[in-house]
Amino acid sequence: MSPLLEYIHTTVTEAETRLTPQALIKQTTRDRGVSTRQARSAIRTLLDNGTLSYTYVFGATCIEPSFAKPVEITKHFTLFPPGVTPDEKKNNIHICIQPGISFGSGRHPTTRLCLRAMGHALIDTPLLQSCETPHHAVDVGTGSGVLAIAAVKAGISHCFALDNDPVAAAEAEKNVSLNHLSHGITVSCEELKASATPLAMVCANLRYPTLKSMADLFRRITLDNAVLILSGIRPEELPPLVALYGSRGFTTTWQAQEKNWSGAVMVKTG
């Protein structure tokens, strides 16, 4: 891949918001010193070879990484679209995701951070071994349902996938069905509340004010030695969040940053 094509691919992949063709052309001509014609031609090459694709969101045309073929999001999780057969020889967990408008396509750094955190907590260093079984979990603000699906495929017994957006809930239901996990995941538009089923894991890819406000609820609904997977946090927001959750009995065991976002794994130890 030429330097110009590599630049465009990286720009689209690492963008925190969806880029329109016009915005991508403008940024490319500014940063790389190429003509509009050269920028258009390079973008067309990446669209034609399936590296990038057009998406249509709320009437606007955007350019995003193509998921027309399997994409390894982390060392443990690979996402692929319906109608495509992933390489089963790779020792990854394969998740089928129908492209849609809901958050959680794997393109955003916070989704990748949550999947990395889940790989750490459930696969690399199985943190739930000391937690009472069966292991029930909740994914708060599930979006596409990708994190709930990943959790069950990585060993969680049952996951509640919650999102107050009916469109997101419908897309999550579709993706759960595509992965044949309707028996293991319950999708709902209900808000999170104290559950009759104590939880072994909470996954919440939400912004800092929301995560801050939910600390006490997360403590009430979780078992001893339960795991929290949190993202949607800016790097400067992580230290006060770690301190807050520490005061509620959660010990941070893993942290990571990606593209000005942070993620963390916490264990209920107190």
C-alpha cells in the first residue's frame, strides 16, 4: 500500500467520528499536500479494493473501514459480516455483526478497548474463577450487542444486553440471532436496576458522568469478586474514576489507552 493510501486508511480507521467524503478529501489534501484529484483517486482505489466502504447514516454519506471481510479487532476477537465465512483456523472468537447505525461496530477505540479488556478478564487471566457461578453479566448501553455477544462466547453463562434506544435494541437482537445466542443473551430497552440475579460482570462503554453516577448501583448488583469492564473514558477522567470506584470496593487490575480514550478492568474486592 502506498504512503498516500496508508495515510487515508489510517485516517479513516482512527477517526473518532464518521468522515464524509468531502471531509476526508479536505483533510488529505491539507495533510499530505496532494491535489483534490489525487485524493479522490486514492480514496476510490481503497473503495474499489474493499478496504473502505460507503455507509449511509441519517441521510449522510460517510466513508468507513469496510467490514466486507473478517477483521481482527483484538488478538482474541474477529468480527465478520453475514454471508462471509471467517478463517476458523485462527484461534479467535468470531462474532458476526450486521452493519448498522448503532454504536459497537468495532470501529471505535472504546469498543476495541472493551474487547481488549474482556480478553484480559475472561481469557488471559480468568478473573471470574473466584466468583460464584453461574456467571451472569450485563452490557449497559449495548448498541450493536457486540460486547454482550463477545462475553457469552468468551464464557459468560448469560448476559443482559440493555439499551434505551429501540433501534439499537432491534439491531442487537438481530446480531444475537446471527450468532445463535438467543438462549444466552436477553436484549431489553429497560434501564439497569437492582436485579434479583447478582451479576458476575458488568460491561459499560459509557461516558464519564454516567459511569460516575452508576458506581453505587454497580456495587449493589454485583457479587464478591465480580468484574467491571469500563470504557468511554478520556485519559484525564480515568484517575478520578479509579479513585471513586476504589472507594466503593473495586480494585483496578488493568488499564489501557487508545486514540485518546481509556478503558479499565476492575474487580470487586471490598
